[in-house]
Amino acid sequence: MDWWFVGLLLTVAFVTDVRKRVIPNWLTASGAAAGLAGHAWASGWDGLAGSTVGLVAGFVPMLLLYALRGVGAGDVKLFAAIGAVTGAAFTLYAMAVSLCFAGFIACLVFLWRHDRVQKFKEVFGVLLRMWLFRDLAALIKPVDESERLKFPFMWAVLPGSAYAYLAWQGLL
């Protein structure tokens, strides 16, 4: 497996996402194509099949997060490319670790906000209504886009993938 290639994909995606808030299609498409072609060339149909399973494993869960407006379309395509290069198992592991990092970063950003006390009261109120009154309608409240907590997901993906790599190699 070419870990340097995944590192290059992640580095370019990180720089462009932090600077321009976009992960370019040329990056994700060429990454996915290189992963599929490389595995097909190295291992024939079995390699292509494994790479395709990795691509789907990276794409589908992230597509669900995209539908929930948790990540951008570039993140979806990036994990598909990572899956095509590394396979399903590592991709899903890196995704899970990245989501944990994202939760931690979201907590830090939340604490940094000037309106954190008001937002905490709102979240606590929703959770209390759900628990006491089984009121799931509290979750359906439309959220104004200007009030959403936003940060580039690559802030979490780069360290999450690096951690996943180190753990995968038995270095942690």
C-alpha cells in the first residue's frame, strides 16, 4: 500500500480546505482513479474489487453525513478516494477516528464561542425535553445557517488519519 500517496492526498486536501473551504474534484477523482488502477494493475480483478469495496466504504457513510449536512461534498469524495487506495478496513477506521477528533474540535470551538452559555442552555433544554417528555420534535427545530457550528472537517481528518495510520502500523 502506498501510504505516501494517501499522505499527499490528505495534505493537499487539508491545505485547500483550510484556505479555500473546498477540496478540489481533480484531487479526489485522480486519487480514486489512481487507487483503482493501482490495485487493478498490482492484483488484477481481485485488487480492483477490493479497491472498489474500499471506495464504497469511504463514500456511503460520508454520503449519509453529507445528507445530514455534517460534512461537505469534498469530504465525501475524499474518503471515497482514500478507500480506493487503502481499502475498506483502514478507511472506516480512519473515518471513525476523524469523527472523534471532529467531536473534540467541535467542543473546543463551542467553548470558544461568545454565546456558549446561551447555546448550552438551548442544548440542555432540548435534551431535558427529550428525556422528561419524550419530545423528539425538539430535534426538528430548523437551524439558521448563520448559527451552525462550522469548521473545516480536514482539521479533524488530517490528525485522525495520522493517528489511524500510526495505530494501524502498531506504533501507538
